[in-house]
Amino acid sequence: MEELTVISLTTTVVKLVFALLCGGVLGIERGRKKRPAGFRTYMLVCLGAALVMMTNEFICKRYGTGDPARMGAQVISGIGFLGAGTIIVTGHNRVKGLTTAAGLWAAACIGLAIGIGYYSDALIGCFMILVVMSLLHNLDERVMAATKVLNLYIEFERLSNIGRFIEYTKEKDIKVSDLEATRSNALDETGIAVLITLRLPKKEVHTSIMTLLNLSEGVKFIEEV
């Protein structure tokens, strides 16, 4: 490991290939789920971050001056622009792409670790990030699918249906803690869409609650957000 910290053609190739592999492993997981940033994107982010860190290290050793962490710090903040591009708001006001954006940022961090020669940290970090993005995905869905708080996007046929819906939730012992009206291109002039937060009396599977709420008068579409 100590030999690989010396700047040479061999260490350069080893670091860049290692960065490609780590980025590729994370990118494959995102690509399988058809996310905006996939295999090649993750590889490029990790490779670029490693190259930046190696360049910064070269400058410090070549000229004997400068901060070895300065260029890496710019990567940490700059990657946010790329991550923001993967976050989208769907037609039903549902936010998607947060995990992909966080993964890109983490991939850049791995690249920086590889670039400076911190291989053990990069390898462990890559493994743990992969576990979080792939193996813990189902666990996260199970936990969020049975909580007392339920955030919904609902489309009604007309404005008056909202009052009837609130009365319907009270009958089912469900409290409305927040409600925000919004517009949807899928509705006509009389229709209205709302973002609503409900508090359930106890933990229940959200799909069953949504099925129950869909029976309320005037509900055209309902989706958890």
C-alpha cells in the first residue's frame, strides 16, 4: 500500500482503474433501477474526483506549496450541481432521484479517497454505500409503508369534494395535519389537486388506508408522496 502512494505511472493507472471499478459497481445498482444517473455516470464521477485529488497532490509535491485538500473541497461542493440534475418532481408532485443524487456525491467522495491513496477507506465506503442503496431499499420501503404519518397527493373532481373528504377522514378517526392545494394538468377547470398529510390512529399499511380513502366522494386519483 505504501508503494502505491508514490506518484508514478503505475500508481496513476491503479488509482484510476480502482475508481472506475468502484464507480461502476455503484452505477450498476442505479442502472438496474432505471435511475437518471447510471453505470457510466457513476464511473465518470468517481474517476473525475480521483483525478482531481491526484492532480492536487501532484501540484503540492511538484511545487512544494499549496493545500492538498483544496481541489478536493471544490469537488465536494461542486458535485451538488450534478446531483440536483437527477432530482425531479413528477406530474403528481412526487420527488424522485434523492438517493441517486446522494449516491453521486458519495461516489465523488470515494474517488477523492482513491486519488489521495486511502484505498482501505474507499473500499469499505464503496461496500457500505452499495449495501445502503441496494440491500436496505426494501427495508426502507417496509418501514415507511407502515407509519402513523401519511403524505398523499389527491385529485378531486371539484373543490367541494375536499370538505367531504375531510369529514370522511374524521369518521375513520384520521386527522388532517396539513393541506396544500395545487394544480394539475390532468384535471379540468373544476378539478383540484391537494397535497395532504394525515395522522393515523395507529400504524397501518398505507396501501389499505389509501384504498379506504379512495372510496370518498369525488376522489379521482390518490398517490403516496
